[in-house]
Amino acid sequence: MAGSKEIRNKIKSVQSTRKITKAMEMVAASKMKKAQDRMRAARPYVDRAFAIAMHIAKANTEYKHPFLVKREPVKRVGAIVITTDKGLCGGLNTNVLRLTTQRFREWRANNVEVDFVAIGNKGLGFLNRMGANVVSSVVQLGDRPRLERLIGAVKVLMDEYLDGRIEEIHIFSTTFVNTMKQDPRQIRIVPIPEEYRTATGELRTEPGISDHAWDYIYEPDARELLDGMMRRYLEAVIFQMVNENMASEQSARMVAMKSASDNAGKIISELQLIYNKTRQAAITKELSEIVGGAAAV
């Protein structure tokens, strides 16, 4: 059994760790509220952007934007992987990277090449270790995403698609459900899907899309307007996915740090009990020696 001094040192060490995890839990709780407010504020805009894009995809127009045209066969795809820059957030990154790996293996089994864009340091490191083809990346986004930083990295895939070098673009990210639950998801953003999954997990098809042939009057012209609209659509989706991931990160980190603090408290209680037993055994031994010596005299 360890000595009393060694046990005291262990208790002090765990107490110091618990102070750190408790502080990180409080910081994450503070950041989580702001991240959730940003994420929820942007959801209606993204939902309407999806709806408008799907309406345009079904419209009868003389100009068909490349983002609306489904290409066959699929020989090369682009994948945007959104993770965190820091760790200590439970299985958040592990879950989305496991989904990415599973889908990557399926693509390779079908002889489909993949170009990756990594948003977040954890995903970039994982893709490099996996030997994936990372064409661009952006890391150290901070606590608030900036659209101008994201677009530069993603534009590489958009240009590849417009040049005909890839047939699809997918996003792998974590969607915020509630404080205790965050779901890893894969979403195809190009070509525009006819149905989409909302932030709450509901699979939606915009009413009337499959029943009517939509048409619009474009001003100044269809090409210029659709080029702008499609780029705004992609920017909105990517920005929202990063917001969802950041809200999920702070929630997962708060829960993970609370769990670590609770576990540290249990370890301290167990060590304190062992320390008391050790101290009591030492006192009993000394008393026995004293009594034995007195009896001998």
C-alpha cells in the first residue's frame, strides 16, 4: 500500500486537475450560449436559401447553372470536413471523422477519387495521417467564424467543380441538436439536392417542387443572377455548418469537462478514504508497539 505522503500528493494533484476542468467547464458554458445564439439566428436564412435553390433547380430557364446539373458517372468528388481546432470536447471530432473515413472507403471501393478541404486543425491532422489528398485548409478560426476566411479554402473545390474536374461536393460536419446531443452528418451541397435535412433532422422537400414546373423572370439576366445566387447559397451553407460545429464544440466541451470534474471528485473521495485507512493503520501499529513495550516492562 502507498505511504501517507504519496497519497497526499496524489490528492493534491487530482484537486489541481479538478480546478482546471471546472474552469474550462465554466468558460465553455459561457461561450456555448453565444455560439448557440449565432447558430439559431442563421438557421432560417439557410433554410430559405435551400428552398430557393431547389425552386431554381426545377425552373424552366434558358440557362442551367452548373451547380444545378447532376453529372454521371461520378469519378471524383470534393469533401469539406469541418472539425474543431482544439480537443477536450468528448467524441465530437471522433464521430465526424469516423463518418468521413467510412464514406472515404466506400468511394475508394467504387474507384471514386476524393479531394478534401479541411476546416479545423483536428480534421487537417487526421486527413494528413490518413494520406488523403488535401487541396486546401483553414485552421485557427477562433470562437467566431469569419466568412472571408472560409470562402478562400472552399473556392478551390468550387473552381474544380466549375472546371469539370469533380462531379459532387459534400460536407462532413456536426449538427447541433441540443446540449447533450450532437449528430455527425454528411450533406451533398452540389449539385443542389431535391430534398434536404433540416437542423432538427427532418427530411424536407419544398412544397410544390415536384408538382409544378417553376419559372422566373430574371433581371438583369439568368446567368448573372444565378451565378450570384448559387455562390451565396454555398457560402450560407458552409458558414452555417461551421456555426453548428462551433455550438456543438462548446456544448460537448462543457459536458466533457463536467464529467471530468465529477470523476475527479470521486477519485479524491476514494484517495481520501485510502489515506484515512493508511493513517489509521499506522496509528494502530504505533499503539500496539507502545502497549507491547509497556507489557514487556
